[in-house]
Amino acid sequence: MTTTHSVHRAVLAFGSNVGERLESLQAAMDALVDAPGVQPLSISPVYETRPFGGPAGSAESKDLSGQDDYLNAVAVIGTDLTPQQLLIRTQAIEQALHRVRAERWAPRTIDVDIIVYDDLQMHDEELTVPHMRAHERPFVLRPWHDIEPEAVLPGRGPIAELLARLPDEGIEERSDLVLQW
């Protein structure tokens, strides 16, 4: 008897601004695909971005000017993991790479966020999909647009249109840095 697995499409965002940033991004991607249940599909160029914390002008906005710049990238994967299983995998990767969650928007060795999982829209205390702030983050939308220019963020619209509404400063493609599967 053969069992079939549903393959779901997920978009993940990776960021690091502590230590060997590129090595942390690569280690996170390696760990993601080294375990069963994940098939790499595409990976964006690497971007260097200024730290960003909370929606501008909101109570959550925070001055992060004292932090080092981030390296960011986006990956598209196929997976037979549920959203919750994928969250457990990403959190285990963060823990293995010494992510400390002492303070919101604090510097981090690695951050791995689930941006979308198919067209699913869900919100519970552990996971919100699509990511609740993806639509206002050029460091997510720009690399994602590079690999899927026609992509749509469920509930928000085409990422090209969302990206066009955001400021263009503070994010720079680093063609000298490359990530691989």
C-alpha cells in the first residue's frame, strides 16, 4: 500500500544580525532541508537591511539604531509538515543556532519566520499565517519578489503592489553573498 503526502507551499523569511550572519542564514537553511518533510524550491538573493522594529509611529515602534544591520533572505519550500510542525522545526533551528528571545526586536543570531503556508489564513496564540507584519516589511517582500514576482500575500494582495507602497531605503542587495540549498 502506498501512502501519498500532500505537498504544501510555504514561504519562510530568514534574518541574522549577530555574529557570522551569512553562516547563520546558511546553517538555518541547511538544517531546514536536512530533516524529512521539506523540499527546497527556491531561495532569494541576500539583502542587508537596517534593523526594523514595530510599525512606524505605533506604540510598538522602537529605536533600533544601536543594532548591527541584518542579512535577510527568503526561501520557498514544499513540505508535508503541518503549519504547526513547520513552526516547531523553525523554532528548533533557532534554538540550535542560539537564538535568545529575551526581548522583542532584540539582536538575534537567527530568525526564521513562516510568512505563508499555501493560502491558509489562521491565527492562534502560537502561529499566525500569513505573518501579521509581512505586508509592511520590505526585507521580506523584496527578496520574496525576486523569486516569485507574481506572488500574492493572502488577505493583503500582490506582493509587487505591497512592496511599491513601502520605502526603498535601508535595504540593499548583497550580490557578493550567496546562499545555497
